[in-house]
Amino acid sequence: MNFILRRILTALVTMLLVSLFCFLLFSVIRGDAAVFLSDIHSTPEQVEVLREELGLNKNIFVRYFDWLINFITGNPGTSFRFRGESISSVIAQRLPVTLTLALLSLFFIILIAVPVSLLTVKKEGALVDRIINILTAAGISTPGFFLGLLFIWFFGFILKLFLPGMYIDYNDSFWGFIGCLVFPAVAIAIPNAAILIKFLRGSLFQELKSDYVRTAKSKGASYRYILRHHVLKNALIPAITMFGMIIAEVLSGSIVIEQVFSIPGLGRLLIAAISSRDYPLLQALMVYIAFIIVLANTLADITIMIIDPRIKTSIKTKVIQ
């Protein structure tokens, strides 16, 4: 509990600092929001009234705490681009799309990385191992948006497995919605799966050299049993930390992939907010994305603590000392 509480407290402090930095940054670069929102025929008196209504005449830190309280309660303000519509409702419409794309990408990453890593360990030095190493290096060096363009050209225009640019809303057809996200999710998954394969493969080889593996072999345990029931579990512990970093890569990669495949998620919304200089929406999106990344890394640390008894022992030792 001591470790979990410290991680949660660290995550909260991190989120507070991120929100403060975003607020100060956008307060500086966007200038006077009252002038931006005013009509070109507005008088200085009308602009001053609007500035008072928006609270821009207050101290910047007072405005920050007002904004933070509204953000926590689900009211981060209204959008410049979508006039009259709250930012929370705009994000709520797009959030399920991006989260589904991210979860589907993570599913494909695990589906590719774990079996391929085990295969390379079993076939060390063989032709299959060398081919996988070449493909892994190619996957790491290939950006997701380029894979997305290749998928559109090959699977869309040549094989006609999907219609490029077509999107089915999840309210209309759930499985049609999932079908629209499969190729974008694979485009995001391949580079990140290649990174995880490289990391997990090295971790598996390191665990295979441990003393407990030799002990298990001397007791008659088969290589397959040792690999699946002992080595893989221990090798996954450092891989979980890498997986938390991959979640951040998946979210950042989805911003470009959504634009390539014309998917109306948070990525396209973020680009639209940048192009239209919708600073309140852009600020809220950055804080939301940062929150998801911090939450994922915190959960990864807590998961490692739960499955690795050595961390529990070190924590107990520190508490006793």
C-alpha cells in the first residue's frame, strides 16, 4: 500500500504540473481571448465586458485554479471551433473512437510480440530467427503513417479489402466500426510490436542463463515447460515497463494514423484544434492525453509490484529500516 500510494501521489503531482504548464503556455501564446472572440465591429467597452465575463481580468493563477476546478468537475470550457458546444461533450464524442483504436492496437502488439519472441528463442541462430531479426529491424525503422499509406494502397486499392476513407460509426454498427479500425490498428501495432520483440527477446535470453533454469533442467523439466511457466513470466516483468511506454507511443501514433485513414478520433480533433487555433480545446486535449499516459505508466508500475515478489520484499525492507 505504501508503494501504491506513493505512485498515485506521484501521478497526481505530475498531472498537476502538466496542467499548470499547459495553462501557462496557452495563456501566453493565445494572447487576449476576448479580442479573439469579439466581432470586428466590437467597441473597446464591449471587449472589456467580454473580458470580465471570461474572467481574464483576474490574476493568472486565480484563473488557473478556476479552470482546474472546472476541468476536474467536467467543464473545461467551450470550444472556439464548435461555438456554443462544451469541450467535454466534443471530446466525449471522439474519445471512444481513439480508445478503441488504442486497445485494438495494444491487442495486436501482444498478439504479435509474445509468440514471435518465443519463436526466436526456440529457433536461436536458425533461418527463421535471422528472418525475424531482419523484419524486426525493418519494423522499428518504419513509421506508422508510412505503413498506413502502404495498407491503403495495397489492401484498399489493389486487393479491395476495405474502402479507403470509409468510416462506420459505432452507434450504427459495432462490428463495422471495428472493421474500419483493424488496418489502422495494425499500422500502429507493427513498429511497436517490433520494439517489444527486440526488448522481450533480450530479456528471455537473459533469463535462460539464470541459475533457476539450470536447476529446473537438472530436475528433468522440459525446455518448453521451463520457457512457458518460468522464463516467460520473469521476462515479462521488465517488458511491462516498456509496455507502459508503448502505450504513449500508441496514443501519439494514432494522432497521425487517424488523419491518414480519416478516422474521427481525438487525433483528428487535435489537428483540427491546431489548424483553427482553438486553444481551449487544444489545452484540454493535451491534458487528457497526458492523463491517459500517466495513468498507463502508473498502472504498469503497480502491476510489476504485484507480480514481482522481489519488489515487495525490498519495500518491506525499506519500511523496517
